[in-house]
Amino acid sequence: MISRNDARRLLQLALEEFAPQWEIWADPSQVTIRDPHHWLSGIATFGVTLRERATGTMKVLGRRSGPEEGATFHRGISGLVLEAYGDGSGDPIWRYLQEIGAAGTTFPPRRPAKSASRTFTASRP
């Protein structure tokens, strides 16, 4: 399972690569079914709030609704998608960012599959 710190680090790297106009506004937290407004997206779903730097537009991931006025709400980001990005596969996270309207429609040029900053090893039982 991926930790909150790893989720933040990997999402930050993905935003820099695929959606540089967006920034993490509120730290990731694990989404659970105990929250009545949850919007899960698979195993170890994380919720996070993103903010567009130029306009201040907010995207709330992992919730169906909330008090954030003017924000759009989207399903959370799966820990498996973040792990795939950490392992060198950018396509799943790019597709997710495109789905929520944060990434462009053209996949950026391929970078080397493994970079020292993206290396990730999940602790598995």
C-alpha cells in the first residue's frame, strides 16, 4: 500500500510532467467509505484538492460534493495509478488527469521509463 507521503510526491511529479498549471492545494488523504461524500476509485484511493495557478480554479478529488464553492468534484486517484507512475508508466495517470480536465489531450513525449526521482517501492504484506 502506498503512503500519503509517497502519494503526494508521485502526484506532484505527475503534475509537473503532465499538468504544470495545477498544484496540490491540500495534502492527500485516504478516501474511505465512512465519509458519506466519498468517491472511491479502486484500491487505496486518495483524495486531494488541486488548484490551477493562474485562475484559482479548484478540483476536489475523492469527493462527490463539499463546501468548496465553485470547485469541481471528481473520483479519487487510485494508489495503483500512482504506483504505476512511480514504476515508470505515465499513461494511467495522464489518462486520469485528462479525465478530470487537468492534462492536455496530447500525451507528452516519452521520457526515460525510470528516473531516480520516480523510483517507488511499495511495502507489501
